[in-house]
Amino acid sequence: MHAHHSSGTPVPSPQVNTGPCAAEFAGARDAAEIDAHVARSHLSKAALLAIACALFVGCGTHRAPIAATAPAATDVASADASVDVTELGATGKTPRVGPGALGGPLAGIDAGLLARFEAGRDDFLELEDIADGIGPVFNEVSCGSCHDQPVGGTTGRTETRFGRVVDGRFDPLAEKGGSLMQDHAIGAVGAGAGAVTFVPETVPAEANVRALRLTTPLFGLGLVDAVPDETFLQLAQLEASRSPSTAGVANLVTEITTGATRVGRFGWKCQVPTLHQFSGDAYLNEMGVTSAQFPNESCPQGNCALLAFDPVPTLNNDGEDVDRFTDFMTLLAPPPRAERAYGVAAQGEEVFRSLGCANCHTPSLVTGESPVPALSHRVFQPFSDFLLHDMGPLGDGIVQGNAGATQMRTAPLWGLGSRHTYLHDGRARTVEQAITAHAGQAAAARERYYRMNPGLRQHLLAFLRSL
Ligand code: HEC
Ligand code: HEC
């Protein structure tokens, strides 16, 4: 099994993910759009116009005081085409998810669910060994080795993927152990004729694509799991009709337990549809532990003959651990918003919308029905549409299922303030570096960021750090 974190057979779907979108960048928008924006904004129209104006050179050399003389609407270039959560089925009465602590459980869950959260967390943090099924090749011996600081987050650990492109076609080099490299192995096992030494995988000479992937934090993902597929499909349609140049597409993948075609939403390429499936996928591909959804060990460097020496060749886990990891992640609270989400940071949110960031980084989504009351019909704020966008040269070059080489999932921005490295390979050390690396469908937003007034840029960064 080589498709670590890319479980599921890709389902071809021309309407959904047809690869790179037309690069037709939206220009200045008109006054009607500003009105539409103001209708759902907390600031007055005058204040919004002043902010939008100050974003662009040509509106005057100094920043207009907020709510002072508003320029004519025709001077304003707002690229905001973001989708409001009311367009996805929420109403003014739909409750927001309650605040929780980083690494803690969802607010308001009962004692039974709390016990499941805690049992799941223990299992998630447990260090496993060869007798538990670790290896023969693997990356770490616990989910918590990578998803920690605090538990469920990210240590900043990256892992390596590789492949080979020939005549524009991507080959994951499965026969060489790709596309995911396992950088640890269990070493010497057996004795006499049954002795073998398992060694960590390396990038083979044939590979001409190599990419790092940063561990993503898992906070709040139970909410994302509870969003119906139709909501993401509807969001993709709204984006396509409103702003084709920034619109995202859903990645359709197969849910292993049901065989159903689902909207992928987890992983840097939206390659996995559910937390349950990701648990089995990660258990195999990060730790080398097999379970019902993923019964076949990963062949060391692609050499399946070596599996004859696997010290634990039977199915490693009966599924109980997979269920526990799922419980923990399902009940893990979303990152709390910082107090400074008010004042300057609130103005920064308006800037964020005006630049067109919210076209992809959708501020709010709403869940559907869930057996967990705290997840059922809740509005939450991930700042992502969980759709794929063509990021041009920022893309990682790896093809996974229907997700093309340059397509990446809009990274959720919640919890940004507690992170230290950004983007899929962790190349950005500051939020500003992450913004200026945007390309492809996000190139126009990056250009607006470059052109904006430096004072407002600070508001934007304060807002992003408050998430
Ligand atoms: C060696 C480090 C490592 C270990 C161990 C690890 N993960 Fe991950 N995890 C990652 C990386 C890297 C990603 C991003 C993968 C990608 O998209 O290619 C990720 C992504 C995820 C995601 C998707 C999150 C999102 O934002 O969509 C889930 C869920 C997850 N891991 C769960 C687990 C579970 C459960 C375990 C233990 C069984 C585990 N991981 C073990 C590194 C690790
Ligand atoms: C066309 C869609 C799109 C637009 C517009 C866009 N982004 Fe992004 N953003 C993405 C994608 C996709 C990623 C993940 C890219 C990667 O790592 O390869 C991302 C990543 C980020 C990250 C890094 C997050 C992380 O977890 O590492 C930040 C910060 C960010 N965007 C902020 C912004 C800001 C601010 C704007 C507006 C100036 C913006 N984005 C506009 C799609 C977009």
C-alpha cells in the first residue's frame, strides 16, 4: 500500500475536478457588490469603503480615517466574492460551536462522550512497538509523535513524497515504495535463514519529483467531518458562478467502508473523505499497523518479497484503535479565537475579505445532522472551503487520485496564531511569507496584498494571528 493518506480509488468526475481552472482574474468590482458585502459586514459602508480604498495605490497617499469622507464607489476595487454561511443553509438562529481549549474536548459534551474523548486521546498518544504491528517500515510509533504540542496539533514534522514525471504523466513509483516514503524501519529480525534487516526507505534515483508535507493540526476536524457532501458541492458551485478565477473544486474519492463516492476533505489534497478512514490510513502508512480498511502492509522500498519476514504478518489491529483515534479527533475542540479578535483584528477581517482571501478561505461553514449534539447543525469558522485550487508553482507536484500536481486544499486558517511553520512543506516561517508564496489562482490576491497600504497590512496580520 503506497498511497498513504490518499486512500480510496479516485473516481473520475468531469464536473467536479477537471484540473486547472481558467486563469481569468477578476478585476475591479462594482458598487452593487460593495452593497452586498456591507449587508453582511459589521462595519458601516463608509468605513468599508475607506478600508477598501486604502488598500490600493491611487486612492490618495495617506490612509483615509475610518468613517471619514468616503470616496466614490467607482474608486473601490474589492475582490470579495466570498460565500456567506447563510447561503449554505445556516440561519441567524443556527448556534455556533462553543469555545474550547486547544487540545481539549468540544464544549458541552456529556460524561459518556468525555470518557470516549479521553480513551481516544490515550490511544492516540500511546507509543506502540513491533508486537503491536509497527513496521516493517514506518514513520513514527505514535500518532502523537507528529500531532502534538499540544496533543492533536502539529510538532512541525514533515514527511517526504516522491514520484516521476515522464511526458507530463505522474508515476508514484509504487514499485520503489512511493509516493510516500517511510523514513524508519524495525531493523534486524529473525534468525538463520529467516533473518533480515529492514532499513528505512530513501528517495530512489528514478524520482524526479520530491516534496515535503507538513503535519497538519487536527483541532476541530469533527466539525469538518460533520459537513454534508452536498454543502461542499454547493459551495463549489457558488464559487464557480461568482468568481471563476478563484473557484475551487471538490475532490471525489471512495469511502472504503461503504464503497460510496464522497467529497474528500482531509489531507493537503483533500484525498480522504472521513476521519475514520484517515485513522486507518495513517495507522498503516505512518506506523505500519494494518487494520480492516487497510489490510496490506506497505512493501519496504516497494519490495513486497520482504514481507515474508514481517514479524507480525496477521492483521495488526481489529479496528478498536482506529475507532478510538476517530473518537478523539471527532471530539477535539476547534482552536479558540484570541481575545484580540476584536478592534484592529476585526478591521483586519474586512481587509482579508477585500483582498479576496475569503473567496477560498471561506470564513464560516455549517455542519449537518450529527450523533454528537455539540457537532449537530453548528456554525464554525475554519477559514477554508476544503476544496482544491490550482496554486500553480506553489503546488507540490504530487498527483493523488483526482488531485492534480498543482492542486492543493485551501489550508484552514483557524489556529494560525499557535503555529510556527506554514504551507504544505513548511517552507514559510512567517504568515507573511506564506501569503507572498501564493500563486496560480491566488496570484491576484497576492498582488493586492503587495499593493495594499502597509498600515492595513498590519491589521490583516493581526487578524490572522488572532485565529
Ligand atoms: C510521521 C508523522 C505522522 C504520524 C505518526 C501521524 N500523522 Fe497524521 N498527518 C501527518 C502529515 C504529514 C499529514 C498531512 C498528510 C498529507 O496530506 O499528505 C497528516 C494529516 C493527518 C490528518 C488530516 C488532517 C487534515 O487537516 O485534514 C489526520 C486526520 C491525521 N493525520 C490523523 C492521524 C492519526 C489518527 C495518526 C495515528 C494513527 C496520525 N495521523 C499519525 C503526519 C503524521
Ligand atoms: C485561490 C484560493 C486562495 C486565495 C485567494 C488565498 N489563499 Fe491562502 N491558501 C490557499 C491554499 C490552496 C493554501 C495551501 C497552499 C500550500 O500550502 O500549498 C493556502 C495557504 C495559506 C496560508 C498558510 C496556512 C497554513 O496552514 O500553512 C495562509 C496564512 C494563507 N493562505 C493566507 C491567505 C491570505 C491572507 C490570502 C489573501 C491575501 C489568501 N490566503 C488567499 C488558497 C488561497
